[in-house]
Amino acid sequence: MHAGDALLSPSITRRLIEHVAARAAPREPPAALLADLTPREREMLVLVARGLSNGEIAAQLVISEATVKSHVGAVLTKLALRDRVQAVVFAYEHGIVVAGEPG
């Protein structure tokens, strides 16, 4: 990261994860972890995994970017993930998002 910017764009990261995830069968997500997520937080996880930026998520859901950041932060905390990249990997590895499925 440089000056808070991601090294790879979200869309490049998503395509890379899709390529890798397509090779492995998804694992069942830990039910206890997912139970801690609100429906909005699950929605955020899916949108982040599909490569949308905070601004794109905010526009799609008609909410502020600050609200998106708050929800994404909650997802990362509840799932004990370090960053958005780990969230994308988590979503693909656990079949929450499947490579090649339309958004």
C-alpha cells in the first residue's frame, strides 16, 4: 500500500481470486462466524468480494461511503480478517461468492 491506496485495483484482485478459487471446491463457511454478521454486513462481504470499491458500493446501495466503511470494518473485525483482500479470499473459499456467477 502506498498513501493508503491498494497495490492492485479491486477489479484485478477480484479476477485473480476468481482464477484461484475456480480451482478449489468451496469449504463450508464457519456458521458461528457468519451468524455474527448482520444481513447488511453479509451484503457488504459479497459486494467487496465482487470487487466493488467503497464508492461503488455506496452508489449502488444509496448510502454514504462512511457507512460502507463502517460496515466493511465490522465484517473484517467479526471475521478476524486483516484487509479487503482477505475478505475476498474468505468469500470465495467458503462459497459465499462463486467465480463466474453474475453479480
